[in-house]
Amino acid sequence: MKKDKKAPRRWLQWRRGDATKVGRWHWPIRSAGINFALGYGVLFLISATLFLSFIWWSSTNLLTQHVRAFIETDAQELTQRWHYGGPPALSSAITDRLEQNIDDDALYLLVDRRGRRLAGNLPGWPVAITKMDHFYELTIRRYTFSTPAQFKAYHLTHGFKLIVGHDIRGRALLSTVITRTLIWCAVMIALLAIGGALVVRNLFRRIVGSIARTASAVASGDLNHRIALTGSETDLVAETVNTMLDRINRLMEGVRQVSNAIAHDLRTPITRARNQLEEALFSASSPDELRLAADKAIEDLDHITGIFEALLRIAQIEAGARRSAFTMVDLNQLLTNMAELYEASAEDAGLSLHMDISPLPPLYGDERMLQQALANLLDNAIKFSPPRSLLSLTARPVTAITPRGHTAHTTPTGIEISVQDQGPGMNEADILRAHERFFRAESARHTPGSGLGLSLVQAVTSLHHGRLILTRTNPGLKVTLFLPLLQQDADHTTTTASHA
């Protein structure tokens, strides 16, 4: 017999082909509403089946226990009659019970040692009953119908035997009622599931259709289109999508503003550098004049390079790329160094710098970025302050009272660093836009700068999960950095306190 060399290959093809097809089988119904309603209907049907099954089991078990207790009690009374009067007294008692049995559910049989029936309503000894003192459940023929019954046989003296039973048609009737109820429940649940599927499907179509229309409008360029709120549970999805679209719209508007600002702010220095070089090329009469024109052009180009470097730093900070440089920062030393550095600059500009720095806990952050943000704030304060005015640099911890046992402890939750000047300040509209890139208030139009200073401060503050707060002080402006103490700060503070 030759071996089939292609059998393993066919087997591998089956494993790779048919098995893959089996693994890729999907539920044929794709409608989320219908699937939800079917799942709910199946779950409700299973629950109803279990509930009705428990009712059927408990009812039939209670009925069976009641029937067996009745048989035991009746058998004890009949046995006493046997002991007092023998076969005649027992036969008379069985006859009396049958005459008084209105429901016609009692079953008796008394036979002698030869198996002849002496009393009772059973035609003969059932073949299935072979053991005494043991309950049997049998189907017997009564009149023109069959019915289930419970039996128990007893040994009497002199070879006589007694059967006491009870018709349990009630249990069968209860089972039929529960079965029919279950069937009708299944029918009603199926109808409810179908109706629910249609309702849920229409609801899903409505919300999905609204989202699809909004997405189509946004794809066409209409960023102002929003999903309508209906007052239902689906508003949570609609509000989330609308919030996302608002965020996208703000980002797109920011991109347009930044693009316009870059084009406007870079055009002037580039044009000036070009004109200077062109003028020197055609009218310079000495190498010194050419060198002077080249120096001015280089200065303008350096300004342009500085703008791009600032934009790059802001982008890196907003992307979180600088978070890898986070360490524990001693703000007391950092602020002291910054105050000493800018005190001389303030004196050169005819200003005085006042410092009010409270003891601060360590902060988990980027020391270089924090230093650059504070430098921008102090530079702006010196730039916009009139001569002989006062600058102030303040820093304090922000505490919260937390109960511990029977005493209250103050726990630092953050740090506030403020720089305040007495310059022209900003109006409320300018304060709302101060963090935007290249934005410059009317009072700062004629001062040197690129409008990226507060944008960089805002990016550094957001990198440290803080807030930038601008407040009018009349005169002047107060800029406050709130830097929260994160879990790393709390752990370091606790460790320092324990070592101390």
C-alpha cells in the first residue's frame, strides 16, 4: 500500500485555510440595536426560566412532601385499626375513607397472604412495587384516564400487605401551568425584544447619524458644526464630541494665528536685512561700510533665529519632551540666585527690586525651564516698568488644613511665585490673549520683543501641571505662577522630615 505524500500538505492546507475561516466567523447581525435587544431578551428569558423552574421545583417538592406525610399518617392510623380489629376492622376503615374522600385522590389496597384483594380501590397489586416501606411514583389507570400517584407498601401480620397511595394529578397540573406560563413569557419576551431592538436601533441611528453629519461637515471644512443635544443619555457622547471639536477649532485657529504672526513678524527683519545688504552692495564705498551692513543683517537674522528657537522650545515643552529632566529643585536657592542676578539689571534701569521669599518645600520639576520662565517674567517687568518704580518678587507655599487625630496640620499643596510691576499693564481682553504666541498688547507694540515670552511661561507652567494667573494691579500687572506639589514632592518632603 502506497503512502499518500500529499496528505500532510493537505492537512496543513486545511489547518491554514479552513481553520482560519472558522476562526474568522462573525455574528451575522451587524446592528448594535438588534444585538443589544437580543442580548437583553435572552438574558431576561434565562432569568425567567430559572425563576419559574425554581417555583416549579419548590412547589412540586412541597406537594410531594405533603403527600408523603399524608400517606405516613394515614398508614399509621390504618395499622392501629389492624392491631385492634384485624382484617374486618381495616377493611371497614378503608371503605369509610373512600366514601368520605370527596376529591377521589386516596388510593388503598389490602391483600391477604395469597394476594387476593380484600379492600381498596386499586384493581390489584402493582408489579413495580417489590419493596416494603419504600415510596414509589407510578402511573396507574383509573377509570378512563391515566394518572401519576405516590405509593408506599406495608407488611402486616399473618402475611397480609397494605398499600396506601395518593393521586398527584395536582403536581402534573402545576407543571403544565408553569410550562405554559414559561412559553407565554418567552413569546412576550421575544415581542419585547423585537420592539426594543427597533427602538434602540432607531436611537442608535439617530445619534450615529448626527455624529456622521457633523463629521461630514467638519471634513468639508465647517468646523463650527456641532451635534445637537436631545436631553437623553446620548448627550454624553454628543457633549464629548462637541468638546473635541471645540478643541480642534481652537487649535486650528491657533495655528492660523501663529502662521499669520510668523509671516508678519519675520517679514520685517528679513526685508530689512535684504535692503541693508542690497544697499551696501550698490552704494558701499569702503570695506567698513560693507562690514557694518553685514553686522546689521546678521543681527536681524539672529533675531529670526531666536524666534524659531523659542517656538521650538515651546513645542518641545508642550509635547512633554522635557519631562525626562525632572529632578527635585530647591526653589529657595533658585529664587535667591534669580533675585541677585536681576537686582543689578533693575538698578541699571532705575528700578528697585523688592524680594519677599518664604521658606519653600522642594519641587519636582525642570530647574532650567523654571529659571527661564522666571527670567522671562523679570525681563518683561523691567522692560515695561517706568523709571524709579518698584518691582516685587514674592514666593510662598500654599497650604491646606488636614485633620489628623485630634489636631490639625497644615500640608503644603503648592507654591505661588509672583512678579509684579508698576508699568502700563493690560486690559481684560489682552489678559485673556496674553498666553497666545506672538500676541502683543497695544502698550507693547513699540517695544522690542517677539510676543513669545508669556507663551513660553505658559508652556513651562503647564509642563509642571500648574496655572499662569495674570492680574491687573492699577498700575501695573501681577503675574503669578501656581506650581502644585505632586506625589514625588510629598514623598520627598515626608522623607526629609523623617530624617530631620
